Amino acid sequence: MSLEANHAAAPSVDELRFVDLYEREEYAADTEDGWRLVITRYKPIRQKFEQPLFGEPILLVHGFTQNRHCWSAGEFVKNLLYFGIDVHILELRGHGKSSVWLQHRLHKDEGRPLPEDVDYGWDLDSYFLHDLPAAVGAVKNKTGHDSIFYCGHSMGGMLAYGYAGLHDDLKGLVTIGSPSQLGRGFLPIRAAAALDLLLPLVFAGVGGANFGRKALARMTRLVGGRGDDPIEWQVRALPFDTLLRMWGRLFSGSSSTGLSFVDERIRFLYNPKRVLPENILWLLTWGGEKEPVGVLRGFAKWIRTQQMQCSRTGYVFARNYHRIQIPMAIIFGDEDRLANLASTRSIYRSVSSEYLLWRPVRGNSHMELTMGHDIRQICYDIKNLMEYAVRHETKTPSLPKRSEETVRTDATSRRLRRLRLVRR
């Protein structure tokens, strides 16, 4: 049968049952600092129609406060499986199945040492230095591939900007709603970061504000607590999971007026017209996680300095953007204030990728990009990038690894970079 006949006979993705497209399994990714992370795999089942990317592995990494349901609340995974893509979903430390509870269970049942930061003591550097390398390595070991594709949403894509500049084991990179200069083009969040308002001062131990501690003590007494001096209290994580569930209860309740008011205020995060109500309700109910204060402080610093940097090593992501040669797609919603033309421009202009897509998705904001009405076109963007990478896999050699000091002092490299920016 000809290729054209195969295409003509292929059903649409809507005609297929999700459960007929995959075999599901979970496996571990152990980090160097002692965390057991869990990766959920949707291994494709060979179909009768052509699947152009059968068996090609892709690692999906969620964003801030989220878990695997970022990708499974809608039909994102189903659309990738339609092409035969081997889907691996990482949940970062403390999120979803990679939970704090899992670390304590392994400690109790197997005597596995507890990670030092298990009590919500981690930060953005922990994700970057430990979780991503462990996950990429685990996918490579599981599939037998020397390099894999990576797709990150929001924070998951931001971390990948730094990873791709240091490592050569990614075959292609897709970021969805991931700024390279967080806060650029969105003045309110820059003002909040400058004033340290990203951290709610009503919590004790956050920001060092005495009036915040006193307010917390008064609130404790009002609800029947002892009102002990909260200076000794340390709030290590903020309960975004609870807040999202509260929003979900509003969503499913009768307070439609109040919900509409909330929706309008956070339109830059979520456009209700571009997603099915049941999908956003599922994400709000099951897709939220606590996030450590250290992660929020890291974001605040990134916003204030207008650059992403690993605090522990001093590594500045942007200094190695020029080393990124792999096929790359930068996708964002045209109504998204967090990831927009201004906040993604620096990564687009700096990378050396021959295949480079920089595209807004019309009518979308931030959350619905992985589960809304337009995920099909996004998944086709991913498919096109992966097909290109597979066909041209050996065409372009990797740039030699260089230390950050060499990059910083190499005047020739800087001149070439400026010339490239002028040409674009």
C-alpha cells in the first residue's frame, strides 16, 4: 500500500480511544542529592496507520506548582501518541508522585536516607542541578537512546534553557509559555518582585516583616490557637494546592459571578474560552502542589536581575544560549503576560539553531496551552520539529564545550553574536 493510501486510511485522533494508544508504566529517577523522582511513561502501541515518530522519546516537564496533570488534564499526551511518540512525564521533587511522602516511605520501608531538603528546603537550583539531569539520564537509560527530545511548560521550559546550553544529550527542545527574561513586558510582576511582594508577608519567617508575624499571631488567636510568638515558626512552603482546589470548588459551584470576576483578573494566566470546563476543573482539583519559599525567592531574584542564574554555581543561562544548536520551538500564548514577545525575545535572538520556531498561539494565555482547544496545533509543531531533527540528526556537529570564563572573555564570540543579532 502506498504512503498516500496509508495517509488516506488513517483515522483522526478524535476517532481513536486514548487507552488503545499506549502501555503505561512508572519508573524511578534518582538524583545525586538523594531524591527518588517518578517518571510516568506512555509507551506507544503500534497502530495500523503510519506513525512517523514511533518510539522517539520525549520528556515532558511541568511548571511552577504543577504536576503530571499539567499534561494529562486534556489530550496533549494523546495527540503525541498519535504520531507514535514515546512520552515520559517527569514530576519534579515534591510534586505529584515524586512527593515528600514517597521519600519518607522509602526511608521507613527500605532504610533509604532522607534528602537533606526533604522538608520543603529546596529551590530552583535543586531542579536545575539535580532533577533535570537525573530525569534525562533515566529516560536515556530506559529507552536506549543517546539523546532525547524535551518539552517544558513554563518553569519546566525555563530550566531547559539553562540545561540545553550545558549538555549535548537533547535532540530537540520545545518550550511552552516559558520566558527567558521573566517579567519583561509585564510591569506589575516586576514591581512585585522589586518590593518582595511575591512572598506573602502574612506568613511567619518570610521576608522578615514584623507586622506579618504579628498579623499571623492575631489570626492564630482568632481561630482558637495559643497565639505563640510566630518568630519561631518557619513556613517553608506555600499552599498553592489548597488555593487551586478552592478555586476549583468555586468553578464547580453556583458562584458564577464571583468566578467570572476572578477569571477576568487573571486572564493573563487562564482564558476560559480556550479550554473545556472539565479539563480546567481537573487541573485545579488535582494538578496543584505546594511550592517552597526558596523557589519563589529564586523567581523574585530572576525578575529583579532580568536574568536566570544558578545561585549555587554562578552559572548565567544566557551566556551559553549561543551553544544551543538543536532544533528549537518557543511557543506562547498571545494573551500571556508572563511569556510574551518581549520576555522570549532574548532566547530567540541568541540561540544558534538552524531550525527555530518562535510563535504565539492566538487567543491563549498561560495555563491552557497544554490542555486547551489549541493543543493540536502545538503538538503538530512538536511533530514537525522532531521529524526535522530525526532527518538531520548527524548534519550539524555540536559546538565544543567551553567554560563560562572562556565565554565571558572571548571577544571574538561577542562580536559574532552582535553581528548575528543585527542581521536578525
